[in-house]
Amino acid sequence: MKDKANKWVYIISLLFVAINAFFISKEMYLFCIAPVVLLIIILAFFYYDKLLLLIVFLTPLSIPLHELYENLDFDMNLPTEPLLMGLTIIFIFKLLLDKSFDKKILYHPVSIAIYLYILCLFVTSVTSTMPIVSFKLLISRLCFIIPLFFLSTQLFKNKKNFYRYLWLYIIPLLFVIIYAVTRHAQYGLLDKKIAHWAANPFYKDHTSYGAILAMFIPVIVGFTTNKSNTSRKKLLSWILLIIFTIALLLSYSRAAWVGVIGAFGVWIIIKLKIKFRRVALFAGIILLLGFAFESQILIQLQRNKQDSSVNVENHIKSITNVSSDASNLERINRWNCAIRMFKKKPFFGWGPGTYMFKYAPFQLSYEKTIISTNEGNKGNAHSEYLGPLAESGIFGLISILLIIITTIYTAVNVYSKSQNKKVKMLSLIALLGLTTYYIHGFLNNFLDMDKATVPFWGFTAIIVALDVYYKNTKESDDGDEKLFKVNS
């Protein structure tokens, strides 16, 4: 039997070599990847956890399809987005066949908020002004959420995968940083213009690159302060923190800087154990004062003439420049368009993914900037909140906010109630990483990209998995890689 099996291995191998040689002779090279495709299919069916971790590792290194084929009418990031799509399809089939999935995850408040978000996308896709565009966006969202949130929660049943997930994104991101900093060094280390394309083709611009760096800085800070780490691991973490901080500064992404500062503020609130009611009351007062003194605040902001600059101090000052900074003014233009679109269709919106095609008529001539366009080819609504408001109406915004609120509540609950220091640390760094993006989301929107969705939904899955599986665990007494001991 063994000899017969070996015989078939030889036959299949020779057959593959012959067929591949034929295709190569015709200058057709796609058949060369057949073994890789076969391996991925096997992983998807029998070792989805390994395939999911492989996708995490490949995400920082993924490249847009248009970098390889410029004349295509569509785009996707290779190889991650096709892998996520395939993994989603296989998971759905497996779920229909064996009908087994952890009900604690399915009925978790964060999961319910996600269902409402998907339902809202579906309903507003049906009522969309461009249904094909909207349903394409709905499918792409499902291909992100199903594997990166729902499958990831099952991945985290193995406690070692928390750290694997984080490190498998950090390590390739480090290579991208080295690549970007090297390009900075070649063309001018402190040249702000170079920051716009230094991370190409891995990250399309400096804002998306900066957003991801910001998300992982709280994670690395958590590693540096983890008392259970060896001195060697702490040293490595400190080196990484320095590298990531330098990379964040060189990204010249003001929104990312604001996100990190905001996360630091949330850390202070959590450490001081300030109650949520007080934070909400304070935020409400600030909001009311903002409305009450809107005119005076606007006058003060218009006095700021500092444009974006290579000087970090001046670059920070330019954040509030709404009189001459083209980037800031264009954001305001896009936001105002989103609000006008919402007022026109307040309940069902224009349809998911349609903003870029529909906002041009809502621009006012005096709000346009030197970088304004009517083609819809220079970004979206520049907001994770106003974009859904315009595209899916008031319920679109509410569904996004529900996901954020339930995630924050879950993370804070895990952190405050768990007696396990590692659980507390993981919940805190995941929350702070997400916080950088929640804040960044006021100024940009990147959840249509694999680069941002992998950490965004991954961090959310970490928080939910900690809540469901590890919140009531005790500290491990042996100090080895067995991180938790279940409290029976």
C-alpha cells in the first residue's frame, strides 16, 4: 500500500511539472502558484487558525492589485483580501453543515451590535441609489468581519494566540517601517512631502500608515510594562517602542498623533478609576459649551495661519488651522457635504459606498479648496462617523456607535473585574489601541482596507474573547507560557 501511495505521489508530481513547463513555455506563470493555492485550501478546511494567523502576518505586506495591473476597473489588496474572502465562504459552508459555534460569542453584546450594523448595511443597500456599489461594500464588510472578528474569537480560545496575533502583525510592520525610514533617509529624513509616499506600495499614504502605527504603540507600551516579561523581552519591547515612535513622527500624520494623545487620556481616566458618568457629564458640558460659544471658537481657529510643516511643533499647531491649511479645509468640505447629504436622506441615506459618487453636487463653491474634486477619486468622507451618516442615515451612525460603546464597556468591565494581571493588561492595550482609531475615525476612514480592519476587528475580538473565556481566570502559579488557570 505504501509503495502504491508513493507511486501516485511521483505520478502527480511529474504531471504537475509537465503541465507547469507547458504553461511557462507559453509565458503563462499563474499555474506556478497552484501548490500554494492547494496548501491554502487545505489550511482553510482543516487548520483555519493557521490560515488566519498567516493572513495577519501578510497584511502589512499586502500590495494593491493596481500596482501590478494599472488598467483594471477594480482593486483589492493581494494576497490578503482574496484569502479573507475564501476563508469567509468556507466558514459559512462549515457553519451550515455542522451548525456549531460558541453561543456565548453569538449572543455577546458586541456581536449583537455588529448584527445591527450588518442589518443596517443590508437594508440601506436595498434602498441604495447605487445598489450594486452598496452590495459590493456589504460583501466586503462581511469578508472582513466574519473571519477577523467571529473566527478570531475562536482563535483566542488558545491563550497563546493573543500574543501570536499581535506579534505576527508587529514583525512585518517593522519591515515596512525600515523600508519607509530608509526611503526617508535617501530623499530627506525630515521632508514632509516624502512621508506621503514613503510607505508605498504597502500603505497608500501617510495617514493610513500613521493610523496603524498609532494602534500598535499602546500594545508595545503594554509589553514594556509587563512585569512577567524577561529583561530580554523588555529590552526588545523598548527598542520596538522607540522605532515605532520615530516612525509615527516621520509619518507626519496629525490625526494619528491626536489618537495616541487621546489614548493616553483614556489610560489616565482608567487608572484614576474615574466613573463613566463623570466622564460623560464632563464631555456633555464641553459639547454644550462648544455649541454655546461656536462663533467665538471659530473666530479663534480662523486666526491660526500655521500650515502643515516639517517642524513637529508647527505641524501640531496646524491641526486647528481652518483658514489656510488645504488638508483641513478639504476635510471640512467633505464633512459639510456628508451633513447635507444626510439632511436630504436622513433615514436610509444614499447607500453604503456611494458617498464618493454622490457628494460632488453638495459642495459649495466657497468651501472648495485647491485639492477639491468632482470626480470622487481623492478619498471618501474622511470620517468613520459622518460617512455612514450620509450613506446609511441616522441608523448607520447609531450602529457604528453601538459597536464602539459595547466594546469600550466590555473592555473596561474586563479590566476592572478581572483578578488576572495578564487579562487586565491585554484588555487595556486592546482598548487603548482601538481608542487611537476611534479618535482617528473623526478625521479619516480606513475600515475599507485590510491594513486597518485586521487590527480593528482583531482587537475587538481580543476584548470579547477575554470577557467570555478568561475574565474569571486566576494567575498561573508556574510562571511559564501557560498564561491562565481557569477558576473552577
